[in-house]
Amino acid sequence: MSDFEQLQKELEKFGLTSSQAKIYLLLVTHQELRIQEIVDLAKIPRSSVYESLKKLFELGIAEEIVEDTHKKIRPYSIGIITHGF
């Protein structure tokens, strides 16, 4: 099992779904991503990415950054998770 998969399993113990954990870890790894980049990297359908991001926003562990012509998603640090759960 890779480090990424191990971290994903740990995040799932906090109540995140597999998709939510995977997306969060991709965000942490890349600092910020556009929706299409998340879809491509996670290999998750776009509609599922939106649903997962909605939950990450609700949990307060990711934020949407609106720029002139596009949106990017940025994670909050992993340390926040321990306080949020």
C-alpha cells in the first residue's frame, strides 16, 4: 500500500468517503487545483467531484478561490482536520 493510499484510509477513519479523502490529498499535494484537474487526477466523474467538494467545504477543510476567469480549490492544512472532527 502506498503512502497516499495509507493516508487516504486514515482520512476515511475520520468520516470522509474514499472520494473525499482522495480529493483532499490531491489538493494537499498540489496546493490548489481547478475542477477539471481534480477530475483528471482522481479519475472520478465530474458530478462526484462536485459532491465531494461540497462536503469538504462544509467541513471547512477546503476553500474555493475565484479568480478572473476560473475557480481553484485550495485545501486547509491537515492540522485543521483534527480540530474540525
